[in-house]
Amino acid sequence: MKSRIFIAAALALLVVAAAACNGRTSTRNPAPAPVTPITEPAGPTPPPVIATPVAPTPPEPPPPPPADLPDAAAVAKWYPWPRSAAAYESLAQRTNPPPKGFSRVPAAIGSYAWWLRHLPVLAPGEPLRYHDGSLVPRGNSGVTAIVDLDTGRRDLQQCMDVLIRLRAEYLRAAGLERRISFRYTGGRYFSWSSWQKGLRPDRTTPDLKLVPKAAWSDSRGSFMGYLQTLFYDTGTMHHQNEPAVAPAELAIGDFFVYPPISSTQNGHAVIVLDLAVSATGERRIVVAQGDTPATDLHVLKTPRRGTYGDPGTSWFVVPAGDFTGTFLWPTPFSWDMLRRFRY
């Protein structure tokens, strides 16, 4: 009994001692004092950073119009056919400026070169159309301008024909009607003056034979009848025999003619509407074409690939005169295909 009392007392003393030990603070390992964080002394608040506004680069001003631009009276005189555009815009304005470092060759007011350079063009974005008014599929993808020149409702005014039309329209407007004459069958020339007198070609003979069939007429309708007869009866096969032009003599109004390979394979022709030259003698040209079936006369765009010139412009590179390959696009031409109307 006494031993049990003794054990219980001993256990009680151990519990008290443990409690005292747990509540005692050690003097050999005192608890660390709380650390006060060190901060930099507060300075003045810096001002907010304000970005300096950068003025936008102003767009380049449009080039001034050509000094020899025809006025309203001159436009009515020189381009008398029915036009579609609400206002006159010159081809030279649309293709302005020439490539950097190039200047247009001089052209006297009233000359054929001046007349072609200032042909009226349709408003930007107007679609390329066939003679019947239908749209040419993807027609505008390779075009920088469409000349405001009626095509007619029949499929007659094709590639070579529209070049004849341009030359005849100019000579008539310039008062040089006696010079209007173009190649016909048999290698002979058929003149506007003969048509005015009422003479018409006899299509039953292989050579040009004119017979009287109408009264004298100088009307616009008679003039277009003469041209449409040429369109119907002649083509690249005839006009490839026009005078050849040396590469060094290339001029506005000259044309390249690709002869037909066969009676079933069409030829093609394009005309030079403008010409620019650099100080080193390099040349660039603006080229236009009609097509088959008959389409609006349109100015060709330089493609993105190749060495045709700055991509997407109207100005094609002209190779050196001793170049023997082909150039231009989409039809390849060579220097030996360069021609000029005799009259």
C-alpha cells in the first residue's frame, strides 16, 4: 500500500517538473529579437514619363500635271469621239511621274506623240470590257489604265485595228486627212480620200480594186465605215509589212507586231504610248493593247516578277538595241517586230 502511494507521488513530481521545464526560457539560446526591415530613405517622387509625340510623315504631294495638258477646248477638238468618263483625265496624268531618274521625251503640242500621251482615260477602277459590254475575267489585274475610246458593238476593233483607229483619228483631228491610208490586200494602200469619193473595195478579187458605190461623204459615220472595212479585211498579217524601225529610233506611236503563225493562230500588236529616258540613255515605255475578241484599249501593267521594270507600274524596261531576245509582257516581242505606220 505504501509502495503504491510512493509511486503515485513520484509520478506527480515528474509531471510538475516537466511542466516547469517546458515553460522555462533558455538563457543559453535566447529567442531572436524581431528584425526591423531596412528601407531606403524616401526621396522625391519622379515625374511621369511623357512620350514626345512624333509628327506623322506627310504623304508626298501628287506630281504637278504636265505643262502641255490640253484644255477643254483642245480636248473637244483632238478627241471628238463619244466618251464615257464624266471628266477628262489625261493618260500622262495617270502614268505620272515616270520612274525616278527618267524624264519624258519632248513632244510638240499637236504632234502624234503629244496626242497619244494625252489620250483620255476612264476613271480609276473602271472594269475592262469586251465590245459587247461584258466584263473581261480578271481583266484589270494587268492593267493600269483604260483609254476612253469606244470599241463598237461588233467584234472588229481588235489589237491591230485599234492601232489603225488611233492613227486615223489623230490625222483627221490634225487636219491631215489626205495622209490617212493603210495597207489593204495585195500590199496596196487604201486611203480615206478614196472612200470619201464613194469608192469601195471589190472583195471578189484578191488585189485591191475600187469601184464606185456611194456618194461623196466626209461625215463621222462615213469615216467609221471606212475604218470598220479596214478592221474587217486586214490584220497583223498585213501590217507586219509596214516600215521597220531600228531600236535606237524607237518613238511614241511605234508598234510591235507579232505575225500570225497560221490562218488559225492570231497574231498580236501593241503600241508605244509614252517614252521616258534617263541621263545614261536608258529607256522606259508605256505600252497599250486591244485584244481578240475586241476589248477596250488598255495600258499594260509591269508584272511582279521578271526584269520588266518596277512592279505594278506602267513603265516597261526597254533593252539595249543589240538585245536579241524577247521582252514586254504578256506577249513577248523582239526588236525585229518594231514597226511604224508609213502615213
